[in-house]
Amino acid sequence: MQLSNRLSRFGSAVFFELNELKQQLLAEGKDVIDLGIGSPDLPPPVHVMETLQAAAADPDVYGYPTSEGSPFFREAVAIWYNNRFGVHLDPDSECMALMGSQDGLSHLALALVDPGDYVLVPDPGYPIYEVSIHLANGVPYLMPLTEENGFLPDFSAIPVNVAERAKLMILNYPNNPVTAVADRKFYEKAVGFAEEHDIAIVSDIAYSELAFDGYRPMSILEIEGAKDVAVEFHSLSKSFNMAGCRIGFAVGNRDILHALGVVKSNIDYGVFKAVQQAGAAALLGDQTHTATMSKIYQSRRDVLLDGLARIGWQIPKPKATMFVWAKIPFEMSSRDFARELLSQTGVAVVPGSGFGGHGEGYVRIALVQPEDKLQEAVRRMEESRILQVYQS
């Protein structure tokens, strides 16, 4: 059977290769500390689980839901956004339920992008951003995120002819994988650039509730005029540890959301109503959960990075997300380093090159293990002397 050419642009050989090595080590009975995949290891709030249990026992929730989401869930989204960001949304036209934010991100390009249109994509960036463009036969234009520029794209470096042909620009702050954050001044520049060149903005803020040291991420929709050009995607996977439930939402520009809704109405029937009820309970319930969760991740961050600093690997502490973006402290490709680290210590991380060319020289470390496991990961690195061997 001959497969489509677009499949060659999906996924990454780097991820596949490291997963094979991880499975090999596990088959050999070796203990692997997996700091690769960004899947929360903490449970949802108790009241959310109880709501899901009760809702699943209701025979009335087993019919087809609507692809845009039930009115009660969209109303909950609007209330949460107003409480969290001070942004007023119309639940009927400016809020949409998603089967996780990746669902919406993967389909939006189909609604907005024609073959040959440019889409401005961060590099490094979450893989679905570029994959969605290939699905729509668009052309990704990579915006380098470099340490020298605070891992923010430089809009002035985008050629005018590219900007004029671009339909869409994807932004992600707090950022996965580089963990950078953006301020009001940056978002004002982004909205102004989009208005000047008639570009729609997709702001992915899946990690807005995982922030440390008193930092509070903002929404692009807080910027005046942002609703004219932007939509924002959010996920309950990270904020409320509901990754397996597959529920998120998109908010903002009603015309963009309507276009996304047309695509989705031809692809899916929406999110299971019981899950929407659990999602609404999360958004409307006690919000101290996210503060408690952030403290847990902050403590894990400190345990890991203080330990790595002690053995010679200095890494800046991120202000947000469940990740650490770590520069490899010697000359070695991120792929080779991740492979050597896994082989020698059983600690799995993700090579930065898997997120784009500008991710080379870094690895992403997920804070998805309890503190004792993170301490064990440091101990294994110290005993293997992997840092000292390659530095010499």
C-alpha cells in the first residue's frame, strides 16, 4: 500500500528512536525515570472526579453532544475567563468546547489556510503547530525563538512578502518547550503586527495556571483590539489534571471560531456531556487547586535544578509550565545527549531538536515525577559522571 506523502512530515524519528530505547531498557528489567512526556501525574480535584462519576451514571448524557459544546460548559468558560483575566466573552459566539486544545489546533488551519498560504510558527514549537499546517497544505514560516531574544519571536525580522501572504500566526506563552513567558508589551506588538498584515493570531495558553514565584500569566485577549484578530486555546489537561478526559476550549474572535466550528461539525460530534459537566465543575469550583498544584511543580523544579546545579549543570529556573528547558553544557547534539543519558542513567528526556531546528543544543525535562524520583535522577547523573566525562 502506498501511503500519502504528507505522512513523511508527521512525527519525529528522534522521538521514535528514544521510545524504542526506553522500551528496550524496560524489557531488560531496568528502571526508567521518564521525564520526557508532559503528562500530569497528579489527580484532578476531588469534586471534579465526583462530578464525572455522578454524570456518567445519568442515562441522559449518552446521546450525541454538539460539536461546539453544551451551553452550560460554554457559560462556565465565559465565567472563568472573566474571573481569571477580566475578559468578557459571549458564551454563544466567543466560546467553543474542544476535545483538548490539540483538537482545535490541529483543525484550525483547515478552516483558515489555503494551499500555499504562509503560517508563522515558533521554532522550537509544539509539534502539532507545524503538522496542522501540512494537513492544510500550507507553508510553515519558522520564527526563531532564541535565548538572546528571551525566546520571543522578532516580528521585525519577518520579510514583508511573507507577512503579506501569511494567514495565521501561532504564539504560545507560557511556552512549551522553552518555558518562556510573554508580557503585555509583547502582546501589544503581536496584535499590532497582526492588524497591519491581516493575520489571525492563535494564542495557546495551556500552561497559564502552572506558574511560579508569584508570576501570573496573562491572556492576549486582555489587549485592546485583540478580539478582532485573535483566538485563544486552553486545556483542562494541565490546569486541572484532566488530560485523559480530552477537554479544552477556544475563545475569542467569533468569525474564526465559526470557521473552526464548520470544520469540526464535519469531523466530530463533540465532547462527552459527562466530561463537559466535570469540566464545568473544574472551571466554576474552588480555584485553590491550581495554586496548590503550582506549588508542587515549583518545589519539584527547585529540587531538580538545585540538584543539577550542585553537580555542575546550571539551568535557569522557569517562571511557568511543567517543564525545564535545559541547555546541554557541552558540545553534543541533543539527540545524542538524550540517548546517552537514557542509556547510562535510565533518565528519559526529550531532545530539543524534536521541536525544531532552533531546539538543537537543548533538552526538555518534564517535572512529572515526585521529588524523590527527581532526586534519584540527579543521583544517577552524578554517579554516572556523564556531565564530567563529556565536558572533558
